[in-house]
Amino acid sequence: MTEKPLYVGVHPAYARRTDVEIQTLLVRPEVKIVYSLESLAEQVQNHKFERITRTQLKTA
């Protein structure tokens, strides 16, 4: 499994919302799905990013 952060936001009226929820749960159960742009932005802002070296970027 990947260690990369993943942020998932779904519009509450999206017709395939359940599909997104199920697939996310199956692949990345630790990911919290949010239902507003504000909540999604908050998740990103609150994430503690690690310092990435140039070498790591080249091999990514």
C-alpha cells in the first residue's frame, strides 16, 4: 500500500457517490471522504508534509 497522502472530496449530490465511497474504502480505508470544498481544503492545509529532497523527487 502507498504512503502517499490522498484527499477525496465528493459533491453530496454526485450520482456515483456510493461508488467513490466503496472503492475508496476497499483500497484506502484510512482515507476520510469529505463532502464540501471547505472540508477538503482543510484536510490539505492540516497535512504535515515531509521535506522532500531533490533526489527523492527525481526517483518519484
